[in-house]
Amino acid sequence: MPASFMKTLRALLPAVPCLLFLAIFFCLPVVEILQTSVLDADGHFTTAQYVRLGSDFVFFKVLWTTFSISGMTALFSVLLGFPVAYFLSQLDDRIRERWIMWIMIPFWTSYLVKTFAWILVLSKTGVLFSLAHALGMVDDGRALVPSMFGVMIGMVHAMLPLAVINMLPIMRNVNMQLMHAAETLGASPSVSFFSIFLPMAGPGVAAAGLLVFITSLGFFILPALLGAPSETMVAQLVIQAINELFNLPYAAALSAVLLVAAILIFMLYDKLVGLSSLSGETRARSSSGGTWSNTLLIAIGRLFSGLRRATDGRRPIMKVYGFGIVALLSLPIIVVLPIAFTDSPFLSFPPKGLSLRWFNSFLFSEVWQTSFLRSFGVATVTALASTAFGIGAALALTRLPSRWTKPFFAFLLAPLIVPRIVVAVGLFYLFSRLSLVGTDIGLVIGHTVLAIPYVVVTMAAALKRFDWRLDDAARILGASAMTRLRTIHLPIMIGSIAAALQMAFIISFDELTIAIFVSGGLKNTLPKQMWDDMILQVNPTLAAVSLVMVVIISLLVALPSLHKRLRMARS
């Protein structure tokens, strides 16, 4: 065999467990979906489901609603998040970490918690309407939920931190000296911003828009609880087809449409921007074909040349805007707090009385405690498994020849790109034959599939900064592989490993889509139990459970920062 081929095989060796795992529990379920959508009850090929979709006006309306909601969510998330990401990119590392922590706590807070909070804020007996009524602004009126307005508020609120976090790394890599040089040569601050900074930050903006759009395609929690029937999205039809109609081929066809849409959008993104931007890198732009866009950006910059764009003048405004966004992101958490301590059996604002009865309902309920312990256990195993798989895959990614890096990275990111509802339906088909529906191991497998891409991105970024000369020196001096791992790799990489474990744990602890299909109604996780209660009746116990989840997520997000401060204080 050629030496280059053997070198590639050796580089791939650490990723073999991860590749096998994804091949079995990601690729097979996706193939299962495509196969089920084109087979009839006798196993013969048919296009009946796609013909049904093509002739169904309701489906096209739902598909248009799905794409329009996802597109508007991506647009508003990027527009609102861009100033925040730009502001954070100009801060010192220590101050930036504090801001990021306050942005990530609302982001990692459960979608169910945030949706429940927005119901409390936007409903007819909620915060906004109650305050407006107390101030005499309205006597009676229409609630803000269910409505498209409520869905968009909930969606943008949920996706805004994702947009900020994806734009920030590339903005931080922009060489600000180029802007200073342009201003020295006579360009106004606004012209240098639009013609230099914005094009260089463009891949980050595109990456944020892509991830927000594709993530939004598979949403069903927010539109189901905050929207009216006119805001139904495709994922809701999938759940209805399985849970109510028991029509698996129709659900598979719906999932296949979402899958194809996501793949096409991803391929277009890779063609225009480049896959590397998803990991915080940017590729050099072609020198040809960019003249007209540069001219347009310079013209836009000149239109804004009358505005004060110097850093000293901009910082206070950007800081106030950043505080406003953080306050908006924290609003649902703030609203849940008093409701959890109400004495009333009904939801109202302001809460009536003060009581711990709803925490007692949570703490001493066998149903709630079983679901909580299951979520905690599944999340712990998921974090360990996905981190183990992801570290090996990331290590292979840094050692592969450049021509293999792109397809390999694309494969590892696939569970992140494919809408979550598609993965859930595919696993349901596979697990139903393996007798894994309604088992904890099935939940762990499903959650691990979703968590691996996040671990790979985190660890790949860390490994690219690792100085491999230290490993070479230790090997030359006779250190074994285990000794090098214990004395060199782990001490240097421990921060990134902890971040990967933290991220995987939170993803699993908050996950609902996989749980709906894989739990089988027998092994409810905490989010699944909350979902069932919200569908039946929204009650104050949910506020108490939501507050507990907020506290757990906040501690997990803040723990690395607190550990770093304690370590610095000791030193």
C-alpha cells in the first residue's frame, strides 16, 4: 500500500469508535427515513407519500411557514446579535468571559423553561397585560400568545445567543490594524468598518445565520406553545403523524423534505463561505468577483460617515445596547422566579401569597423525581461518552491530510446540520427493531449523537493550539503514551475537556425531541415530563421545576469561571 494511504489510516485510527457510532446510530436512521418514505406496507417501492405532499395545499402552507419563520429568526438573530458580538470582540479576555457567561446562561436554559416564561409574560393573565391593565392602558384586549408575534419573540430570544457566539470567534480574528491603517490613509471610521471589518467578519455572520436557520427548521416546542394553528411548522406535522395518525411513511416523507432542505442549504453555504467558518476560521477571499461588493460597502460607509464611529464614542452606546440584550435574554428567568413561590393554584401576575408548596410538589413527587434522576444520569453518561468519542475524532481531524479534512469534518458535523426532528424519527425507527425504545440506553445513544459535533468543534479548536513539540520531546525521552497523556496532554487540555463535558451534559439534560420519540412514554426525562404537563395544563409546579433547572444550568455555566477565579486567587 502507498505510504500516504497508510499515513491516512493511522491518522484516522483515533476516530474509528466515533465513526462506527455515527455510522450505526446516525447514518442508518437517516437511511431508514429515506427508505420508509418510499416503501408501501408490502415493502414495494412507491412515491405515494411524496405525491400526497405535492398535492396537499396545507403541506405547502406549513412548509412556507416553516421556512419563513426560520428565515426571519435567522435574520433578526443576526441583526440583533451583530452589535453585541462586535462589542464583545473589542473587550479584554477577562471582561469578555463575564459577558459571555451572562449570555450563555439564558441560551443553555431549557427551551421549555423559556417558553413557559414567555407564556407567563405574553398571555392575557401575564406580566405585560397585567401591567398595562394596572396602568389603565388597556381595558380588554387580545393576548400576545398564541400568535406569530409570540412565536417570533420566543424563537429570536432562543436563537440570539447562538448567533452571537458563532459570530464572535471570527470577529476576534479580524486584524484591527487594517482598519487603523485605512483611517490613517484618509478613510472615515465608517468606511473602514464597512469595507474592511464587515467583509472579514462576513463568514461568521453567514455561519451564525446558517446554524440558526437550520436549527429553527426543526423547532416544534415554541410554535406549538406560543403559536396558533396558522403558525404550525413541519416538525409539528411529523409528531402528529406518528403520535396521532400512526402514519410512519408520511412522517418519514415529511422528515425527508426537511433533510433535503437542510443539506441543500448547507451545500450552498459551503460553496459560498466555506465549511471552516463553522469552527471559527475563515478562508481567504478570491481576489476576483468582489469589486462590486467592495464598492457597495464603501458607498454604504460613506453614507454613515457623518456618524461618530470612533471607538471612544462608540463604546458607551454599545455597552448600553449589550446590557439591554442581556436583560432581554434574562427576562424569562426573572419572571419564573416569583411565580414559583406563589400560593395560588393558578398562574397570575403579580403572584398571590408566598409559599413553597410547588417545590414540595416537585421534591416529593415520585414522577418528577424519577424523571429528574433519569435526566441527570442520562446526561452524565452522555457527557462521558460523547467527550470520549469527540476527543478521538478531533485528534484525527488535526492529523489528517488537508484533502481529507473537509469531508471528515462535514461528516462529524452532520448531526448538528440535520434537523433534530429528523434524527429523532430515524432513531425511533431503528430502536423499535432493536427494542431500545423506552430504555435509558436508547436515550443515551440519541443524546450522544447530538452532542458529538459540539465536542468535536470544542476539542478541535483546542488541539489546533496544542504544541505537539512537547509530545515529541517527551516521546524522545522515553515517556510512554499513557505517561504523556497523564503528564502533558491532560494538564494542558483539561480546560477544553471540561468545557466539552459541560456542553454535552447541558445538551442532554435539556433535550426533548429525542426523548419524545425514544422514551416511548415509559422513561420520561425531566424535559419530557414538563412537556407532557404543559400540554395538559400549565400550573405553578412547572414554575418551580423551571427554576430548579435554571439554577442547575446556571451553576454548570458559571462553574468554569468560578474555578478559574479561585485558581488565580490562590496563585
